[in-house]
Amino acid sequence: MIVRDAFCVSQPPSEATDRFTTSSTWERADAQWESHERRRLVCCRTVAETHDVRTFVFSAESGQPFSFEPGQFITVSADIDGETVSRCYTISSPPTRPYTLSITVKRTPGGRMSNWLHDHMKPGVVLLAYGPAGIFTPASAPAAKALYLSAGSGVTPLMSMTRAAFDLGLNRDIVFVHSARSPADIIFRDELSGLCAAADKLKVIHVCEGQGTGPDWNGPLGRLSLELLQQQVPDFRDREVFTCGPAGYMNSVKEVLLQGGHDPARYHQESFNFAETAEPIADVPPSPAEIGESTASTYTVRLAKSGKTFSITASETVLAAARKAGVALPSSCSQGLCGTCKTAVLEGSVEMRHNGGIRQREIDKGLRLMCCSRATSDLVLDL
Ligand SMILES: Cc1cc2nc3c(=O)[nH]c(=O)nc-3n(C[C@H](O)[C@H](O)[C@H](O)COP(=O)(O)OP(=O)(O)OC[C@H]3O[C@@H](n4cnc5c(N)ncnc54)[C@H](O)[C@@H]3O)c2cc1C
Ligand code: FES
């Protein structure tokens, strides 16, 4: 049985480098990196995983070790073309190797942050990042047998979980089914084979949509289907399922599992693009229309620092209204999860329903998440 503490590791590794050998460093080892705290990460190395996916490995500029749970993400921010851009990236490394932290990023055609990271990030370059957040972690749903299902860059949280389970010597019964476009697109292929060879209860299956142009592929071809699942993982109904991948993939996985009689209460998913998912992973604030109130009210939002103003209807979130008016507010996940849009409401009131991206003590101080807050009066924001 896995307990939460077994995954929340902040002890130093046995082989410490020189700058980690002073007692003051050990005293700092338990320092938590809060999701609202921005720290400076120094790139140590980058690794090409596939033609369009690269891992970026960082250490903390302060020398502090990192503490997080496998499956959590950080929010990185960078000035790109004169604008601050923030994006969430899952930590692909395990918390069991706490002196470095990796993110594994797929280039999104036309995407700002992913291309900036691929083009600019190299050893010595500093990246600003907010601390770990997210609830997609096996610590929240411990189970004796797990099924990890991922597609594309959705492999990252499951890779962190697999690496952590291995490092902790848990010898967990994990079946990891990863789907890729072609054999050349399989991320972490060699490492997963190595882990598989070393851990007798870990089984890894790669499913490729097509052959691509590489050498012949002997593994399963096509998309993950009920037939394939029954063939490869006959006991899938007994497993706690963790899924991450594009929206279309996750919707079809959910359907396959339901068809196959898997208990939906034992299904957990993480979306990298919340706007695309057919079903929200958790509640966002209900609009007044949903709760039977009038949507006719329109309010004014004033940004105290920049002096900008825009109007907002009772049915819109502050972030959505700002976007509509062409006003850029800090944001990333848009679902009350990452904390990037946290802002002090100086005057007026909002109704917020978040997904864990803000703490009660921050709410008590007047902070709110703009992506999941609706105005109930005129507002003045500390922006
Ligand atoms: C919790 C979480 C964890 C994540 N983990 C990972 C991870 O481990 N690895 C990973 O690779 N990604 C991950 N992501 C996704 C990541 O945050 C980014 O969304 C992704 O890298 C794309 O960001 P970008 O800035 O490159 O693209 P964006 O600039 O956000 O663009 C996204 C798309 O929109 C299009 N677009 C942009 N601007 C416009 C415009 N003005 N008009 C029309 N189209 C436009 C782009 O062409 C592109 O197709 C994660 C996301 C979340 C929420
Ligand atoms: S943008 Fe992530 S919490 Fe609002």
C-alpha cells in the first residue's frame, strides 16, 4: 500500500555534490516550494527525447532540493517578445531525485512557450517558475495495482510516478500503456525498457498509430481499443487508472473503460489543454444562468496599476472578459488549478469556485483566481 508520505520526498540523495555538504543545506532541505512562490531554476542540461520533444533539467539557483509529488506540475514564466507568458509543465523527474527537476516539452506548432524553451533553454540559462501544484498523483488514490494510460507528451506525469515507484523500491504492480503516433515518437522508450527489465511487476506496452518512416514495428498498431486492452491487460478492471493525453485520446479511453466495465470511481485523468476537454475535470463556477439568476447585469473592472478598464457580464469569468476586451491577464490552466491568475480584489466582490489553485489563507487576504471568478459587482483589481 502506498502512503502519501512515501511519495513526498525531500531528503538529500546519498551522493551529495560539494555545495550540498554544509549543515545549513540539510537544514533547508525541508523548505517547501509553495505553488504561489516564484523561484529561479538554472538549466543544467537538455535532452532530445524525440524530433519534437526535449527534456529540460534544472537545479534551484538557491541550491535547495525540490519537494513535490509525482504527477504534479510547475508553472514557468518567461518574457517572450516583451510579454510575460506563463505555462504549466508536469515535472517528469521523480521526487526521489530531489536536487534536479525536469520538464519534458513537446513543440507546439506556433506555440509561444514550447518553442521558446526549445530555442532558448540551454545550460546556465535561468527560468522562473512557480511551485508544484496539482492533484493528479497516486498519493491521492493509493492502490495495489495501477494502469497508466498516456498518449504523446501526456507520458510525463506517469513517467514521474513510474520512476518514483522504482526508486522507492515499491515493486508496484503497474501496467503502463503509452500511445504514440509512430515508433519515432515514443518518448522515454529506452528508459522504460530498462525499468521494465529491472522491475518484475512493471509491464510497458507501446501502441503506435502508424509505422512512420522508421524501422519495422512489431508492437501493437492502431489506437487503444477495448479489444487491445482486454488482450494486453486482462485484469484492467482491478486496476486504479491514471490517464493523461490529448482530449480526444482521453475521451476515447474513458469510453473504452466504461464499455469494458471499469469502475469510473477508480479513474483519474489530467488534461494538458482544459479548453479542449469535452468534460471538465472538476467544477468551474456555475454561471448565473445555470443557477437561475439573471445574466443581464454588466459590471466594470478597473485594473488599479495599469489603469485599464473593461466590462464584464455576470455570466463571464474575469479572465474570459479580459480576453474578450483584449486585455492580457496572467493565466495558464484556466481552471483554478495552477494559481497563475491569482490577484488581489481591491474593491468589489466576486464568486469563485476553484480547483485547489488557491489556499484559504490567501482567500482570507483578499486574493482570488481570475479564471474561475465571476463578478457580482464593479471590481478594482491589483493589476
Ligand atoms: C497541468 C498541465 C501540465 C502540462 N504538462 C505538459 C508537459 O509535461 N509537456 C508538454 O509538452 N506540455 C504540457 N502542458 C501544455 C503546456 O502548458 C502548453 O499548453 C503547451 O506547451 C503549449 O504552449 P505554447 O505556449 O507553446 O502554445 P500556445 O502559445 O499556448 O499556443 C497553443 C496553440 O494555440 C495556437 N495559438 C496561439 N496563439 C494563437 C492565436 N492568437 N490565434 C490562434 N491560434 C493561436 C498555437 O498555434 C498553438 O497551436 C501542460 C498543461 C497543463 C495545463
Ligand atoms: S489560470 Fe490556472 S488557476 Fe487561473
